[in-house]
Amino acid sequence: MLYFHGNAECLTLAEGQMSSIANYCNVSVLGVEYPGYGIYQGNGTSNEEKIKEDAEYVYKFCLHDMGI
């Protein structure tokens, strides 16, 4: 499962939520950070288009590079 945290959070604050989801649903959870939040410096612009682009990139990485 790809997980995007809520507003005004970063992945470190969402770690407990991701762990709960993983345990409850018996799935692996991969947290994806937004540009400008946490350690993702990016260009500092977090908008719908960039978030969708990142989600697609991570999804393809999991499929093609990781073989998941």
C-alpha cells in the first residue's frame, strides 16, 4: 500500500498510523513524502500534479525495479 500522510504532517509523525494499517490489513505500507516536507526537499512545491507524478513514479518503481 502506498501511503500519503495527512495535512501538516511528515512521515515520522505518521509512522504509528502506517504501522497500524500494516498490522490491521496485513499488508506492507510504503510511505511517500510530499515535496517540501520532511527529508524530501524537492522544489518545495507540493501540488496535486506533483503528488500524482510522485505516486506514479513510486508505483512503477515497486512494480518494475522491485518486482512487487
